[in-house]
Amino acid sequence: MAVTRDPFGARAELSTPHQTVTYYRLDAIADQVAVGLDRLPYTIKVLLENALRNAGNEPFSAEDVTTLAQWRPGEREVREFPFLPGRVLLQDFTGVPAVVDLAAMRDAVKRLGGDPKRINPLVPADLVIDHSVQVDVFGSRIAFRRNVEREYERNRERYALLRWAQSAFRNFRVVPPGTGIVHQVNLEYLATVVTAREIDSETVAFPDTLVGTDSHTPMVNSLGVLGWGVGGIEAEAVLLGQPIYLLTPEVVGFRLVGEPPEGVTATDLVLTVTQLLRQTGVVGRFVEFFGPSVRHLSLPDRATISNMSPEYGATATMFPIDDETLHYLRFTGRSEELVDLVERYAKEQGLFRTDDSPEPVFDQIVELDLSTLEPSVAGPRRPQDRVPLSRVSESLREAFKDRIGAWEAAAGGTASTQPLEAVAEETAAVATAAPPSGGVPVRIDDQVVELNHGSVVIAAITSCTNTSNPEVMIAAGLLAKKAVERGLDVNPAVKTSLAPGSRVVTAYLDRAGLTPYLEALRFHLVGYGCTTCIGNSGPLPEPVAEAVQEHDLVVAAVLSGNRNFEGRIHPQARASYLASPPLVVAYALAGTLNIDLSRDPIGYDPNGEPVYLRDIWPSREEIQETIERAITPELFRERYADVFTGDEHWQALPLPEQGDLFEWDPESTYVREPTFFQDLTLEPEPPTDITGARVLCYLGDSVTTDHISPAGSIPVNSPAGRYLILNDVQPRNFNSYGSRRGNHEVMVRGTFANIRLRNKLADGREGNWTTHLPTGEVMSVYDAAMRYQEEGTPLLVLAGKEYGSGSSRDWAAKGTRLLGVRAVIAEGYERIHRSNLIGMGVLPLQFLPGQSAEGLGLTGREVYEIRGIADGLKPGQTLPVRATREDGSTFEFQVLVRIDSPTEVEYYRHGGILPMVLRRLVTQD
């Protein structure tokens, strides 16, 4: 029986001075279901509107609406319901493989006798190219131009694919390179807060919602826009009209009280929030900010907090629409027509926050007094490890005590006095005084400097986390100005870079007169993109790289980013610290982490007088005065006027032959047709039990998607490097794993290939190593997996807590699948990676509470059997695992099936979400 649309009679009209729109009144639910909506969290109201507007259209039901309307903290039925976002946001590292998959799906549809055009985005999508630019050239005014040229030289094939997609797919737009970081472009331009869209010949208004293929998509939550990061697999399904299925949400309220002290930044705030929420435990939950002190946060401050949702594990971090939202929309040049619609719609729907709004109810409340904030960084390996400035040196030595302690002990309690003899000879000729004992002298151009444990070799103002925030960017410029005026300079061993989130940033730095001072300290523009934060740091200067390598120095990167996982930023920077942009400049001046910036001199002026950080730190008043003088709405309108046009490089790209099907180039090492859909049948093969399985990797806690599928440089002697060399690609042109995600041959070889991966089956070696069993031969993970496939042996991965934390990297699941891994057994999962594993047909299993691989005495050398899969899986059930030891004895333990909903059961039954969607598209009328 057909379901009648709008079962609650919620459809109504809203008139503004500019237009009349249709919308679906939330009040209609309150009237009919007899519930009060005033104290519902903002997050729930947005999800409720989505269910209400779609009710009566499969698979949305009236029951979805009433269940959400009756949401109460801890007193509700947990059930599955659909959510269809209004749009999809992609970046190029994850967007290119998504386009490759869509192109491959068109080929599969044709092979199955269907119309390839059925594979087309039904939900609008924007792709922003921001992850590919690398910092090859720095410290020069030509850096930006040279890096862009090199970017196009490396990525022409990938960009040509995206230009084909622009023409081949409807509802698909591309923001070309050199424009900005995806999340800042979204915040400053793409996000509408309230969308007005033509649907069935009428204009319908509804909250702007989205999913994005970058885990930092929640940055836009600061505008009141509900959105979060998903893997490319889920995003592709949404593009094809498939809703996301959610369980009834848990919402954590974060109350802010007090006022922040002078001298702290939004970065100090977000690092404190990250530490607090990681301790609280918010993985898979929604966070919502409220309280009297929300008014102290500018919208860019809010964006800094929301951006780091994945670092503390939340699905999204919402700030309701309020006057600050409207101010920011005007500030960034949005039309008055849009601002008026946002205000009227939000107030009409009870989505507008005021100081006297009723306080929402939450599942849990966390509180932070802003007056307790202090200048901080986070590191050296995880974003939640906040460290006050006074303890940075201590944290470094504690984290690397084995290396640093042994080095100092050999030097009699100080740093090593073993110099590079050749450099020491040159030093006498160019230095006015011998360098102090305790370091490794390095000659850079005509200067000799020392490198030591704790030396800063990378100082990067980068990533959407901070470069969206004018306060910290202006603060960095003002600090640079004061430092130059005091005669300070950056240590020449430091690789400096400035990669703003959008062209607006460089425009207002120019207007404020701060660009010359940043350039005087070698913070020249290197590109508009993620650069260092995604691992595109480029090489260190050769003398620095050689000294670090030869003396095994623990050197550091300091960046204004959001990720500092092992091996991510640069292979030679074992330590990485997240810091605000002004602190990045400060550490570049100091050149070392072996300093307490809260009390030690940062340097000395030409008269030999000490200069302290407090002497050059700009006041809040200076920062605000500069912002008011330098930033206007016209700047945003001008810079975004031709956002989809691209520069001469983009316009000069050769356009592939246009058509419904992509012409795959068999010689390409960037874009290859993946194997996922090549043998697809209309009916899926039923899942089978796992017997005779071996463990490919036995891993510990906090294994990130960077460990599983690195995005950075490709080593020459790795399986991926050898593949590229065999295909006539020279090491200079390897590019990065992230840029090669359109080629499954590279990516499967790069799975579990992080240089800092610690596999307990690797005989003590770091990197992409494992032991093939039962032969006991140590080899690369890829080579072992291929041998297992030849032998017909299914594979497992054993892991600890927080498995798959970090980026929403679909290749961490795709590569796992292509290696032949049937199941992962972990102590716990991060939300996105668990979903991605199911989306690729890999079974996520979880040790029961209190149990672990180590606690059960597993060595990873056993043979495993998992029964009960063939009988049909149910959400939350347990399965028996039988392990046979090397001596032939056996034992059994239970694991929890982390397929959490009936829809995920279907995904797994089909071998993944995309095969299921593809089959439905082919067979539907």
C-alpha cells in the first residue's frame, strides 16, 4: 500500500521580503504527538526535520518521526532510522577514488545490461582539490608558483579525470587547485545554513546538512550545519540516493562558563576540549555546546573546536544558529537574502539560540571554565595529548626516553659531542665562534647551526583547524612583526611554510601589512592546501636530512594542524606538536623544543638583550583592531567570485573524451579500473564461515588509518615503490600514497605500510613487515598476503583499542579487503573505520569487555576458525572463535559482531554497500 506523503500535515509556507518557500513545521509534530520540542538538543531537531520532510517516501516512515520527537536522555528506544543529507562534500584524496568507483560502477552496470547513466549523483556534490600540493619549495616568493607547477606536473591524470567527471555527471562541481582547503571553502562559501532548493516545481527550505569524505567535515557544525565525515564508500552511496542509517543518537552537552584569560588562543581552547572529551569518551556520539560563555566564542573559534571532532571521536560538534552565525554570514559576504532566510527559518523552527533560550537536555554534560585555559601544544604523537608550554621539553624526553637517554648517556650526560667532521672543518672558515658542544653542526648555505634531539626542523602554518580563524592568523602576523622589529630571525635549519585555508587569508594579511614580516621570517606562501598536516611536507633540506639520518636524531615538526600521528607529518620528524599559528612562529624562532617559552628567552636581539615570548605576543586589542581594519565582506566576495573557474593550469588541462563511460588508460599509474565490481553478479554469494585463517597483522592500541593506509611519501624500497619503478616511474615522480588512490595496485601495496607500524608478527621491525605462517619467513605485508591468497588462506587482523582512529580513509578498508582479510578482531573501533570495513564486506568483530588478544594469550601464530557467519548475522550477536595453537591444542573464545543495525547486515550480505546499491539500481524499474 502506498504511503501518503506528509502524514503529519507539516507542510507550510514561509514568506520573506525576497521569496516564499515551502517548509515542514516542527510544531506540527508537537501538536500531534503531544511532546514539547523546546528542550530537545539542536542536533535532534535537525535530524527530526529531515525525517519529517521525507516521511512517506521510502524508506522514511511516520514512526521515524515520532521516535525522534520522543527523544529523552537515557529514556528511549534505540532503533535505526534513515537520514538523507542535503549534499556531499569531497576532497581530492578521497574524491578521486570516489569518482573512480562511480566510473567503474558505470562499466559494471553496462556489463549487467543496464543503463550506465543510472550511476549519477542524485545529491549535489562539491569536490575541492586541496590535498595534493606539496611543500617542495619554501622560504621564497616564488614558492607558491613553483609548488603549483609541480602539483600539476604530478597530478595531470587525476585532474583530467575530475574534469571528465564535471561533464559526465550531473550535480557535480569541482573547485580547482590553488583555491583553499575544503573545510574553509565550505565554511566561507559553500555552506548555506538553510538551503532553498527546487523540488517538484516548488522551492523547499530546510536545514543545510551534509556528509563529507574528510573526517574534519564537522568544522561546518560551527555554523549550525549538521554534517560529519564518512568514508568514500558511504559518500558514494549517498550520492546515489542511499540514505545513511543511524541509531538513535546520544548527545553530550558541553557547557562553557567563565571568560578566557589574555594570551590564550582558540587553539589552546580546542586542545583542552580534545583532551577532556577523549577522557570523557564520545566516540560515535554527538556533542553540542551551550552555556553562558558560548557568547565569548567567535564563529571561527567555534569552527576550530568543531573541526577537531574526529580527534576526540565525536560524530559531530554542534553550535546552534544564533546572532553570531548571522554576523559571520554577513562578514563572509553572503547575500542579505540568504541571511534573512536563515534568521526567519531558524526562529520559526525553534532552531535559533538566544541567551534566554531554555537549556536543552542531554545524555551527559561536560563543563569547562574558560578562565582555566593556558597556552598549550599537543604531542608528540597524538592530538589529545595536551602539554602546557612549560612541559614541552619534558614531554619530548619522556616520549623518546629510550633514544634520547641512550644518546645523552653516551655523551656523559649531555647531548652528543660527536660532530660531522667534514662540516666541522667548514665551520671554522665561516663561523665567528665554534658552536657549543652537545650538538651536530650542520652547514646551511653560509651559516652553521646545531641540530640536537628536540630541534625543530618543520614549522608550518597549515590546515583548516586554525587557518580559518582570523584571530590566530593575524596574531601570527603581529608576532612576526614584533619579532622582526626586535631583530630576531628564524633558525635556518627550520623548514617554514604558510599554507592558508583560502585566498581570503593572504588578502587580509596583505591589507594588514603583515605579509612582509612573515616573509622576513621565511613564512612565505607555499600553497592553498593541507600540505604539512596531510604529510605533504616535502623533503627537508639535504644537510638537515643527512644529519638527522646519520645521527638518528629525534627532531620535531611544529604545525598549526589537527593531526600528528606517527609517521604522518614527515618520516624524519619522529615528534610532531600541534600549536597555534603564533606559537608555530615562536618555535621557528627558537629552533628547538628544549625551551620553556613561558619563562626562557626565545632569542636575543642585536644588542645581546634577551627577548621573551611575552615581549612579542600581541594583545587581544591589537588583534581585534587589525581584523576590523583589514577584513571586509568584499574580500570574500572578490575571492570567491570565480571559485569554480581555476587558473591557467586548470584551463589548459586536456579534456578526456566525453562520454557516459570513462576511457581507462592501461598504462596509467594514477587511475586504474578497480577490481571491486568486475565480477559482480546480480545476486550476491551468501557469506560463509571463516576456516583455516591466519593472522596477517597483530597490532596494539590506537592504530590509526594512517598506520593502515598512509597518505604520505612512498619509499623506494617498498612494494608500492617497486611497482612504480617497474612501471617506469622515477622516484622523483612517485608523488604520495594519497595522490595514487585512484590506482588500486599502488594502494593495496601500501596497506599496513606506515613506516612506524608495529606488528607483533614482524620480528621486532617497524614498518610494513609480517611473518608468513607456517614458514616463519619475515616479509612485507603485501608479499605475505599474496602468498596467502595463492595458498587459499583467509586472513584476520588482531588489534587493540581505538582501531582505525583518524582520517575517514576508505582505502584503509579497501586495502584490507584486497589483501584478503576477511575479519578484524579488535578491542574497540573508531566509528568511521568500522563503517568502512562493513562497507567493503570485511567483518568487524570485537573482544568481549575485559578481554583482549594479549589477555587471551594469543600470539597471532594460531590457525583460526569463526563459525556462525553462514547461518545469518544479527546486530549485536556473539560468535565463537576457535584458535589452534602451534602445538595442536585448541581453545575457544567469544567475540561481539560489530554489525550494529539491520541495514549493515544487508551491506555485509552483499559484500559491501556499493555492490548492494549497484544491484538495486540495475534491477529497479
